[in-house]
Amino acid sequence: MAHPHRRPRSLEPDLRPLGTVAHYDGADAPFPQTQSPSLFWPADRAWCVATEIDFNSPLVAATAAAVDDVVAHPLLEALPLTGAESLRHDADTINR
């Protein structure tokens, strides 16, 4: 799939290379930029992460048990979605 200004890359089967294509310039940078893959999943396709360019949060598609683990993780801010939620920038009622 071709898209202007985007270079698709395939990382198989190891997710460790994500660190080579994802970065955050840091809050002290004059114009901080965050870059990350837009879609990634393990070889068994047990889950998938989508980081849509226009959304402020990644989306994880997985089994209910895996989603429960993500939601319960103490270092993550995560909410389970039903599909009825809005993903608009102004829909976040927690981080206003």
C-alpha cells in the first residue's frame, strides 16, 4: 500500500525492532514529534495495535482476557471500548 509521505515497513516475526521505527522527541524539543508504526501485531495475530494518525490514543484489538490485562496494567491508561465510543479529539472526558 502506497501513501504520500509514508514508508510502509514490514517487521517479522520479532517486535523488538519497533524501537528502531518508533520515537518521541520529548517535551523539551521545540516542536516535539512522535512517530510510531500505524499497525503492528505478532506473528500469531493474537492481537493488533493501531495508531491512527488523527487519534490521540492507540487502539488494541485482542481477546477479552488480553484487553483486561492491558486495562489492569498499572503503567497504562487504558479503557475497554464497546464500539459506541467516539474517538474524536474532544471526546476524552478524563484528560481535558
